[in-house]
Amino acid sequence: MKRIGVLLISMCLCVGAWARGERQTVVFDVDIHCQGCITKIEKNIAFERGVKDMECSLEDSTVTIVFDPSKTSVEQLQAAFAKINKTAKVHTDQRAAVQENDVDAQSGATTMESKN
């Protein structure tokens, strides 16, 4: 009986940690010309390790990616774009936020913790 209780508590803790999973958002300026470009990006980048959500905008030529920073990084995502012959530059408004997240990651704090 004691083993079952310990097992149940362990499972709850694991599920809780998984549900809290940290996520980071980055917006890339990408050379998008047509729907074919979007299809190519969706078929390749969406399945990169750590990518949780993605949205492509033909009008703005941007790709917004929500990812797990423990599984991938902005640089790794840029390398994934390079594999499909697309250049991905961090959107101008996002550069400061990405740099802030890098500093927070080095210090061991998350962005949310540092702002509160």
C-alpha cells in the first residue's frame, strides 16, 4: 500500500512538472513569397524538436514559433530554416526579448521570475 501511495505522488509531481513546461516565443523575419513557402516551412520546422506551436504570416513575412527552450534554441531553429534554404532573422521587436531570455537562462532565472 505504501508503494502505491509513493507511486501516485511521484506520478502527480511528474505530470505537474510536464504541465508547467516552460515555453518561449520568437518571431523570425523569413523570406516568404507564396503559399508554397509556407507549406515548406510548416512541413519542416513544425516537427523540429521542441517546437510547440507555429504561425506563418505571408503578409508580414514572419514566422512566430513557440518552443521549449530546454529542447531547442533560437540558433537551432535558425539552422533548421537554413536546411530548407530559408534565412530566418529574429524580428526587430523580438531581439531585446531574446537577449533578455538568454541572460536569464545563464543566471538560472526565468523571464517571469525576473520580472516579478
